[in-house]
Amino acid sequence: MSGCPETLAEASDLAGLLDALASKYGEPFARLFRERGPESFVALVNGRNVGQLRGQGTELADGDEVSLFPPISGG
């Protein structure tokens, strides 16, 4: 998972995508992005924060670009 700039997966919504990626990338991915909950990472769908959309229920269409980022901190 680390250093993977791009991958393809099929899902109808963000929650399904996270499940698919957890199956593909295993425990490290599941622990970071699935088990900790939506407040533990930032997700963008086509450049829009899913917090402004429908969270993990955000529907996905063919060709959508999803970006996942671990929590960012600092000052």
C-alpha cells in the first residue's frame, strides 16, 4: 500500500471501495482506513471532500477519482 500512487477498484460507494481496498491491501490498509473510522483520514472524490458529500455513503460512478490521505497534523 505504501507508495502506491494509483490502483483500480470497483465499488458503488466509498464504504464499498474501502472494503475492496482492504481486501486487496490487507491488514495495514484495513487498520488505517477502515477500522479507525472516517474521522481518521481524509477522502476526496473528484477533488471534493466526502465530509461535504455523503461521507462513506458517497456514491461512486465509473471514472471517479478517489484520493485517500492519512490524518495530517502539524502547525
